[in-house]
Amino acid sequence: MTHEVVRRVEEAAAQLAATAEETERLGRLSDASVKLIRDAGVMRLLQPTDFGGYAAYPRDFAEAVMAVARNCGSTGWVCGVGGVHPWEMALMDRRLQNEVWGDNPDTWIASPYAPQGVAVPTEGGYILRGRWNFSSGTDHCSWIFLGALLGDADGKPVQPVKGLHVVLPRADYTIVEDSWDVIGLSGTGSKDVVVDGAFVPSYRTIDSAEVAEGTSAAERVGRADTVYKLPFWTMFPLGITAAVVGMAEGALTAHLDYQRDRVTSMGTRIKDDPYVLPVISEAAADIAASRTQLLDGISRLYDIVESGGEVSFEDRAAVRRNQIRCAWRAVSAVDEIFARSGGNAVRRKNTMQRFWRDIHVGLQHAIHVPGSVYHASALTSMGVEPEGMLRSLI
């Protein structure tokens, strides 16, 4: 059955679509789009119930992100990235969860997780310094997750490297206002953030390796819900790729609306064009396949954990392989229909061009790079255990 949050998003579809132009112009989510997302409850889908969330089935979260993204790519992207942060916050110390959500369960949390800073141990915690790119939706967030490397007394990463996810309140970091000038997903406001010597108490940190493995982090904080036992590199890519697939669905809808009554410069109605119609059907099938395969992957891993099983590295690699392929397949399908939309498709007033730009920028995210993940998945399918960097992001 359709989750109530997904239904609310679908009911607000026309309003969300109407915000897309302003969101892009502002370089951040418009106030109207933020209100629509808050009212629908998208960011609380993966939030624990004891802090006002739904602790939802992750498939429902992915479907909500798709529903947003097919109306506004930037808003869908922020939901896909930011909507996973409450899931990880549920694995943090309860003191931190109370600080973040105690007064307002609608508090949003930003990221990024790339370890672009160094955390040097000190009494009671760490001193953090660094500059991070791509903090999507950061203007609307009061807290932030940041990836960091454990440092030595000189502020250099220890060897072998050890990764942390650290959490800071808005007062402890600076948003670099002029750092998001891009050709697509402009409305995500994915600006740089800087931290210059902030103190991070130990209870506001978590070992990134523990989160990556799944179950142990949930058990440590007493979270029994299946959703919190899933691996990080299953959950984090889910929202991002869901946004890409949702954008592809939006592009297809815009294409059909545009082509329905279009006549080419040669006088041929698109409805009678034997060279365009088959491409539309093929693209529609590929986009639908991406949706189905993405949802199937997260559902299979959820079922393994729900039944008491253990998600293996081979399981994770296969789901990551398929998730990446979903994104590439969806983007390729949009390229095919956009290439057959004529010269007027590139005009700013045509919504197709925004979807086309946004979806290509979405494909640029590190979790959509196929090389090492495909390599690792192929090895595991042959019974060979990948080592070293081949295990990254899986």
C-alpha cells in the first residue's frame, strides 16, 4: 500500500512543480518547496518514531523521493540526501538525538560524508578542521554530519586511516555562500562548509566503519527496527539514485506533454513519426526498469535482515551494482528522448531542459561511479573476495 507521505507528495505535485523555477533561480530550495516537504513529512520517513518520525520501510522513502523529484529535481535531490540523515542520527547517542530533535522533530540535518577534514583527539572529544564540498540543502539545516579522518597531534591523518562521522550544530560551521555555481541541480544549494577548530564531543561522533556494516550500530543504541540494521552504503545511495530515477520519470512526462501536439519543421506530427515513437516506448521501459530494480534491491536486503539473516558483502555489492546501473540506464533513456525533442526543447521555458541538466549532474555523484563497484561485484560473483579499495563505498 502507498505510504501516507507518498500520497501527500503526489497530492502536492502541481505545487511542487510550480516551485522548480524559483528554486533554480535562488540557488537553494524556495520557501514554498521547503514548506511542502515539511508538510508532507518526507524528511521524517526514516526518523525514529520516538522522535516524531515514521521509521518507514526504506522502499517507501525511495518512492517519496521519486515522487518529489519527478516534479522538481533539486527538491527531490535534497530529500534523497537529507532524508537519510535521520536514519543515521537514530544510530547516534541518545543525548545527541535529544539535542537535535528534542524541541523540534522537523529539524533538518545536512552533510557531506566525504572525509575532507581531520579530527584531532582532545579531552572529551575532538578538534575538527576542514572544508567540505556539496552540502545539499544546507541553508535549511540546523545540524550537519561531516566525514573526517582521525588525526594525530600534528593534525595529520593517522595510518592506517580511520574514518569518523561527526555531528556539529549550525553555530560551529560556516556556509560559503558563493560556492555553488553549477549547470544543474542549482536549486539544491549544495554549498561548501568550513570548520575551523570546533570542539566535537565524543558522543557526537560515530565510527564510519561501524555504520557501514549495519547491525552493530543499531544494537549498540538499542534500535530494534529492521530499517536501522541496514548498511550505510545501502541506505545512502538509495535516496540519491531514487532522485535520479524520479527526475527521469519527470523528464518522460514532460516529453510526452510536449510531443503530444508537436509538429516537426518538416510538417510531420510526432504522433505519426515512426522514428520517434519507438524511442519513447523504449525509454519508458528503461525508466520503469530502473525504478523496479532499485526498489527490488533495497527490499531484498531488508527482507534478509527482517528474517534474522546477515547481509553479506556479496549481497551489498550486487545491490550497489544494480543501483548504479539504474541511474545510468535512466539517464541514457532521458538522453534518447531529449535528442528527439527538437531545438525548442533547449529553451528555458521548456521544463525538459531542466530535467536533462539536473539528471546529468545527479549522475556525477561519487556513488554513481561504476568502475570499482562493478569490479568488486564481478569478483564476488566468482567467489573471489575483493580487498582494499575495491571494498570502498559498498
